[in-house]
Amino acid sequence: MFKQKVLLAACLSVMSLFLNAQTLKIMTCNIRLDIASDGENDWAHRKDFFNSQIQFYAPDVFGIQEAKPNQVLDISAALPQYSYVGMGREGIGKGEASNVFYNKEKFKLIESNTFWLSETPDEISKGWDAAYNRVCTYALLKNKQNNKLIWIFNTHLDHVGEQARTKGLELILTRIEKLNKNKYPVILMGDFNSEPEADRIIALKNKMNDARTISKEKPFGPYGTFNDFKYNEATKLLIDYIFLSKGNTITVNKYAVLSDAKELRYPSDHFPVFVEINWK
């Protein structure tokens, strides 16, 4: 009888861990702004394929960068199962945004905001040596299945300002620490305009886990994420990332760079980064 009770207790413990853990799919993609000079690669030619790509992979949460207001509306209309948060870098409904989309059937939004990567982050502003205003959007999401909470941060660091990239990332980490008093799991994603060898990325890896390097399965797809719409050239520049808070709360099952194309054209000049995680 004693052995049976021990076995039952062990089974219940394993079941409890299984029920409290959930597999989630996360994606980030710089969607390339809507600009007519892209010609056959402009948003009008790409949006249906991009939206169908999201529909197929069905991420629970995804972040986009470089999104103009009309692009955000196009994505929202095509994918009604998602809600989104995020403000354009020039203000509400103005300029490029780094929105966070989440499956509204699975998550409840608890808190969200957008701040600027500058010395005055709570007002519309340009920081340090940046070429443009840059923002970070965050959301605190509650899993409706188990009531667990998770922070999502999504950003696009400047493409010109070296100091702006470094200081912007430092600011995001400071804001995460300030907001996350309860030590919930954190996911930080986006276009960092920085290769893995950059000092700022190396410093970030001391504080958070790079999903690519801790994936249980071998990373799938090309190494690089910036394709520049060049279908016939190898993609070697890795500048898009998904980082996760350290500890055993989040583990990465799979990591992929998605190089899907249709009629020799990509849905963006960046490939999406896609991960499957276990969230305990």
C-alpha cells in the first residue's frame, strides 16, 4: 500500500508539472515599411503572403517592427484572432511602430505601453546619435489557461547610431527591471541592428538567454535574418533576435529562421525568427 501511495504521489506530481507547463509559439519580424520605391516588393505585393505566413505558423504572440499605421491595420484585419498594442514612434497613429500581437483567445492583456529609446523615454523623442525616433512596446499578458503572467518587449534599435543602439538596449533592460518587480518571465524580441559579436549583444547574453543558443533542437533555416529582398543571394546577416529571461521557467524546444518565399519573392526584407518554448 505504501509503495502504491508513493507511486500515486509521483504520478500526480508529474501531472501537475505537465498541466502547469504550456507550449507557446513566439515570432518576431521586421515587416519592412510600406514605401512605393520598393516596386514589386512594396507592401501591396507582400501583405497577403505575410498575413498567410502568420496564419500558417499561428504564433501565440508575435512582434513586428517598422510597421506603418496602414500596415498594422492590414494585419489586424486579416488576422482577427489577434489583438495588438503599440504606438508609432511619432505618436498615436503616426510613424513606424513595434507592435505586440497576441492571441486574444489565449491571453488577457494586463498592462502595456510604449516608450522611446532616448534620454526622455516617456515622451516622443530621438535619443543619442540615432537617425530616427526609436521605440519599445511592451505587454504584460495573462495566460487564460493557468493565469500565469509573462512580459513581452518588442523593439527596433537604430540602424545608424552606435551609441543609440547600446544605450537603447541598456534602457530597455533598465525598464524591464523596473517593471518586473514580481520576477515574471520576460521575452525581449526585435530587430537589434547588431550582429552576435557586437559588445551590446554579448552583454545582453549575460543577462538573458538567446533563444538560438539554448534551443534543444538544432536551429532550422538560414543563419542570417536580413535578406534585403535578394532571393538569389545567401542571407548571412543575423540582426533579429528573441531573448528570454534566465532560469528554468522558459525553455526553448525549437528555433527557426523562416525563409519562406512565393514566386521567388519574400514577404519582407527580413526573415521572421520563430521559436517554440515551454513556459512553466
